[in-house]
Amino acid sequence: MTPLVLLPGMMCDARLFAPQIAAVSSLAPVMTMPVAGRDTMAGLAGDILACAPPRFALAGLSMGGILAMELVRQAPERVARLALLDTNPLAEAEEVKARRGPQIEAVEAGGLDAVMRDVMIPNYLHDPADPNGISDLCLEMARALGPEVFVAQSKALRDRIDQCETLRAYRAPTLVLCGRDDRLCPVSRHELLHALVPHSTFEIVEAAGHLPTLEQPETTTAALVRWLQEAA
């Protein structure tokens, strides 16, 4: 089967997809690409294309989904199928841009833990009680990546371009999936995604927020398996 490339969200690593990797590895070769090393989406995408297989299935969550759209913009012929999870095809809104500078300054001053714990992670989960310790895992992943990655990713997100025309032109099987209670990338944004991509299916994961891969891993994995097995 076509190899599967996974792109994690901001300040996340392969652990974001751990349940899916365990389940899907028997169906296809799986690799998780780091979203690091550049401070532009174009640069990040170019690095991934330089080391990815010649043709591959591509799934990204949040920032990973935004980056996946840039890969499609640069090399649509190499992306055999696309999965966009809890993400956004639009350029960054001005009110979000305005928050990036203070966050970057706080992290550069040594406040990575505080920004992640107090600003970022509270927006991730459907259940604030967090019985599975997902918030702790998110903080661990952020610490592992470090402040330089936070700053570079923030700049790449801030300066990204609108990808609506990229998606309108893409013709391969596409999964659009989101948590019902995603506050960062709401259902309405995914309805737009579904309308943009000609050959897309749309699935909403109940009892999940921005990270359905971890909050509802079985439901999310089942959707990805169906997408991988869908005829081109």
C-alpha cells in the first residue's frame, strides 16, 4: 500500500498519532515527519518533500493539516490521498496574528511551560477534566521540541497563505475530520473544507475537541482506515 506520512500539530510529535500508528502500521508503511527547522510553511513543506517517498498518502492535524495543504500546493501529483484533521485552509485572522507576538516574547523569555499550560492547551480538549492525561502529554511534547520550535512554528502559522484554490484543484480522495467541540478549528471551518475539495468525505467525531486522535482514538483510527482503503 502507498506509504502514509503524518504531520503533527503545533508543538506535537509522533505521540499525537500513537494510537493511529499502532493500528495502521499493518496496512501501510507509516512515517511521522517533524514540523521543525524552518519558519515558513513553504520551507517546511520543501524539506518534507525532499525526504518523503515519491508518492504517499498524507494526513495532518491542525498545523500539520495547514502544512499538508502547502505540500499539495507544491506537489499535488505526489500526494495520493489527503486527510485534513482539525485544521484551517484560510490565512491567519488578524486577531490571531495580534496574539502571536506576545506569545513569542513570553516563550523567548523562558515561559514555554506557562504559554502551553495557560494559553494553548486549555483550548485543546473536549473534557476539561482530562481523565486520560492528554494535557500532560501535550506539555511533554512541547518541552521536547523546545522554545525555538515554538517561535518558528508561530511565525509559519502567522505568515501562511490561503489555500482555498489549492484545495479546489485537488482531485484525490480526501478525508475532512474534526472533533465536534473543536474551539480552535470549529465544525464550520471543516464544512468549508469539505465544500472546497471535490472528492472529500466529512466526519465529525463526537466527544472530542481539537485532538480527536487522542480523545477518541478508536473513532479517529476507523475513519483513517476507511480513507486509506477507499478506491482512488
